[in-house]
Amino acid sequence: MVWRNGIRSSSPRPLVLDLLASGESVEELLREYPSLTRDDVLACIAYGSEMSRERFVPIPITPSK
């Protein structure tokens, strides 16, 4: 399987995060989606955490010539 951001391509990050946010436990997710592993779920949580951080990237402005 192809990995991207630590999550297998078959692991739908938004779905996993939505189900966890709605109260499903990790154990319930693993039962309902046998192709998921505990590491997949933890990677989804880590991805969601990373995406929630605000970042400011300075963009240099140079005067037009």
C-alpha cells in the first residue's frame, strides 16, 4: 500500500476524524473498518492536529520597478 503523511492511501482521514469527533472509539473504528490499523487511526489524529495549527509564513514584499 502507498503511504502518504504516515497514513495508508486506503485510510480516509476526514472520515476517521469525523467518526472520532462524533464519539466513536478507536476500538469501534477498528471493528467496523478491518482494513484500518491502530497506527492508521493514530496517524489520522496526528494529521488532524497538525492541520489545526495556525502558521504564518512571511511573504517579502518588494516595490514594483
